[in-house]
Amino acid sequence: MSDIVSPSSTEAAVGQSRWPLLFSPAEVRGRRIPNRIVSTPHATGWGAGGVVSRAEVDYHVRKAAGGVGLVMTFGSASVDPDSAASYGSVSLWDPQNDAALRALADGVHAHGAVCMSQMTHMGRRGSSLLSGVPLRGVSDLPEGVHREVPVVLSAEELATLVERFAESASRLHRLGWDGVEVTSFGGHLIEQFFDPAINTRDDEYGGSLENRVRFAREVLAAVRAATSEDFIIGFRVTADQQLRDGMTQQDLRDVVAALTADGVVDLLSVSAGTGATERSTSFFVPGDEVPENAYTELAAGMRKVTGIPVITAGRILDAETAEHALRDQGVDFVAMTRALIADPDLPRKLLTGGRPRPCISLNEGCIGRLYSGMPMECSINPAIRNPELGDSAEVGTTADGGVGEHVVVVGGGVAGAEAARRAARRGHRVTLLEEQPRLGGRARTAGLRRGRQRWGLYLDWLEAELRDLGVDIRLGVPATADIVTALAPDSVVLATGSRPRRTSWHDNDVAVADADEVIVAPPVPHGAGAVTIVDPEGGFTAPTAAEALVGAGWTVRIISDLPYVAAKVDPTQVWFVRRRLKKAGVELQGEVELIRDPEGWGLLDLESDDRRAIAAPDLIVVAGARTARDDLYRTLVEALPRTPVHRVGDALAPRTLRDAVAEGAAAGS
């Protein structure tokens, strides 16, 4: 963890005058929250077996050190030892977590922030495939994502669960926490009770609105009885399930009004979507297809019907948007969770006129990884998982405190730019050579996708950082071994990217193009204007190329040997990707291969081996695996035998944005 320097009152005046509401304190249950910035609960997947890891403790404390007012932790934290925890979540009931929980609360408090933990039971949402423990639910109706039939909870079992919520809250209270957030959000057990389409019970927990909120009210009352009058009790809820046949927005307002009527709830956290279908999951943690500040009007509606302070969540990524939500839309706190993952120092930098690293809402590195069964990281901030790659408090200090070296970076994509930035911050003299007229590389091409305007903000941030650090940026310079050698480097970082891989289609008489080419400059249709995109990659590249070609007037088909088009896009975004393609009229076919044989052109079904004849395409676009541009590496190793030469990003092996950023930052160290 890097050292944190608290801003002076003079420095802090910059942000306080520009965003006065955002940096104003608030009081909830007598506890002072220093500003309105919230990091909402989310799992990390960094521990195992429900145990809180030291890395997770440090992660949350780090955000408090960066100036967050309210640190909320542990998405989907379990209160029940008899049900399997979801991937990456924490077991609040487990005594072996006590030391870590106390350390986390103490660490957050040391920086003046307030800490709360989410607590829940997932109900039918999940799977027993790994645990062997059957799911428990309100009814025996399966959820639309995992599709597993749960065991119906009895009234006696519900009473036990109420006690377990209370016991977990009591444990947190005893360990120094300021409050808890009970959640229904995301289709958890409590939301399952609310929804009459799921809650088909005929006992005191089903039927009328009063009955459907009964379990939640029992939980909340038990939590209050087990803690104290100054312990904050929050509740997280969706204001719009985004289900075709789900509860209406008014239904949900009625639920919250009934739930909060007795005054137990002190703080509402409001978002949208739920976990019941792929569609609703896509709105649950919204990526770049959903507008920024998407759900604040809904959150304000919840505040009007309850009179309870409200946290709004849903792509609030910068201070201007946050201040607008507080000033003009009637909410009390703003969740900036993913913006804080991108830069945990965001509040402190805003206060002092600094330059926060901007979140790009890609999801692929954070929540998208969790939903794919992998630990959370960040595509543009590797220090979230590896704190050693974070920024030190002092710029211009080498690791050993000595005189800096001359580092030459070849390539100005994100890998090269991150390497140059990191090296310059470490006190080295840095020269960056980029053959194109602008920095950014393939990330700039990827940022041309509709909705990805924030990618440009990240690339602009990188360039501004490099110029402020005094990096010698030489654009339009194709690096050669002679040019690099003449610079007399002490070390070289090669971030030369990748090139398209030649395919068998290049030997045909049909025009062939790389997907990146048509994204940047889609060609004018010729012939019948029919294009086939061959996509063995399964990511965003083929869909982005398809939309560019449709915009230019082409008729587009995407084929893939994967089960379906965009199969490698994470579960929080794939629905939007495919929806956009279908709305654009793009034909999507998975498990097929484009062939040309004596019978002509065709599509071979890879499951049935059946062949379907098609008309000859006028253009074939390839969106496949690329190959590293590493020719210069071998030349430099021979020309500079005593100089370290490091390959990073696609120049090492073409992979993801996250890999390029992380490897660049590591090489600059």
C-alpha cells in the first residue's frame, strides 16, 4: 500500500468550493460521515471459503485513506452457515473472521471514514454444483440464470434465519463496525419474498403486501434489537427490476414504503436491475451501454416515499455528475464504487485539484470477472490487486533512492504509456517512441465503439500524466534498432503491439480486411454489399466491426466456431452486445465455419457437419487472434547485449487491456 498524505485545509478548499455538497458532511444515526462519497458493497474473490483475506482488509482501508466518506464492504456476505456462499463472498457468521473484521473497522476509522457491511441470504440465487448444498428459497420456482430448483423454506427455518441476521449484526457491532446493510438487491432471498411472481406461499409470508414484507421487517427489527440505537441499519433495493413481467416501479416503491414504515431503516441504497435473467443482470451492474447516472431519478423517488436518506448507484463516475445528483436530483449520497476501483484516491485528488484515473466502465476487469468465477481486478488500475504497482506519495524517487536511469519505451499504446508513466514517477528519464501521430494504440480503436467515450478520457489522462512527468514523447517515429541504440538506453521496454494474423482467406480472390481496419475506416460497399465477419475470438472486436460496417451500408453476418457470437464477453455485458447486433440487423451464427469448396461458398455446421450454401461474400473481415510484433526485440537483444529489453502487452502475447496495463506498469517499476 502506498503512503497517503492527507490534504491540508488550503488544498482541500479547491474541491470543497467546486463541489460543496459532495464534500459536505452528513449524519446518520448520530454518526458523522465526512463526505457524500460511498463505496458500495461488492465481493472481490480474493479469499477462499468465506474467509476475509488480508488483501481485502487493506483494499477497503485504502479507500478510506483515499478520502471515501462511507466504506461499505462485502457484497453478498452470508449470515447462514447452512447455505453455500456465492463465489468470492464472505461468511459473516464465521468467528475466524473476527480479527480481520476488527482490523478493517479500525483501519477505516483511523482515516475518519464510516464502515458498514452488507449482509444477506441468497435464497434461490446460486448453484449447488460445487457445494452439494441444496438452495433454499421462498418457493420452489428456479431463478432464470442458474435454473436450479430450491428447497422451500419453512416458517421455522425463516425464524432461524432471522436470528442469524441478528447474530451477524451483533458480531459486527461488537467488533467496532458502524452499521450493516441488509440487502434484497439482485434477487436475493428478501427480494424473492417481495415479488408475487416468485412468492407463491399461502402462509403468513405470502399473499398481501404486508405478508410479503414480513420477513424483511422481522430481520430488520432483530438487527436493531441485537445492536444499539446508534448502529446504522441500511437497506439495499432495486427501483426497477428490468424484467418484462416483473414488479413495476410503483410496486417497488410500495414495498419500500411498507418496509420502512416503522423507522428501523436509516439509509436506503438504490439501484436497478436484478439477478433473475441475463437481461436484468446487465442492468444490475451497468456497463457502458447504460447511460451515466442512470438510476438517480429512481433513487430520488424512493426518498420521496420514505423520507429516508438515499444512496444512489449506477455509473456515477465523476464529481460533476455526483454534485448534480446531490444538488438537483434530491439524493443524499453517491455511490462511486467502480470509479474508486479505478482510483481509490479519487476523493483526495478531487479535493486538491488532482487528476483521478478515470473509470472506463468496461466491467471486464472488475464485476465481469467475478461473474465469470474469477477474482476482481481492474482493467486500468493494476494496483487494486497488486498494491506494489500503485503510485508512491513522492514523484521522482527511484526504488533505491539513487540516480535515475534512461528508459526508452517503444510503443505508445496503453502498455507503453503505463510503463513510461511508472518509470518517470520512479525518477527515471524516459523517452517514448510512437510511430503513430497519437498515443493509444489498439485501445484508441476499441474506444471507437459506441458508448466508450470514457476510453478517450483514460487515454487523455495517460498523455497528460506523461507530459506533466516530463516524459520525452516522440510521435510519428517508427523505432528501429539504430534509433533506439543511439539513445543509449539503460533499459528498453518494447510495447510494439500486435499485427493481424494471416489466414487462408487471404489467398482467395475475395477482399479480406482486418476488423481493426474496418472499425477505424469502414469501406464503401461494393457488389451486393455482403460481408462475413469470421470471429474465432468471441469478444468485442467483431461486434464493433459489424456495427461500423452496418453504419457504412453493408449487410453483415458474423460467424463463429464458438457456441454463439460474443461468447467470451462477460455475463454483465453479453446481453447488450448481442441485443445491439440484432437491433442493427446483423445475422449471428455460432458453431459454424466459413468454407469454400468445389460446390462454392458455404457455412459448415460444426455440430451436425451439415453444409449450407451461401452467396459469395463481397468482403471477409477477420476478427481473430493476432500475433505479436516482436521483430525489434530480437534485433535489440543482439545490438544491446548488456541492456535489459522487456516485452509487454501484445508485443509479448496479444491478450486483454488489463494485461497490457498491468505489464506496462510492472515494467516501469
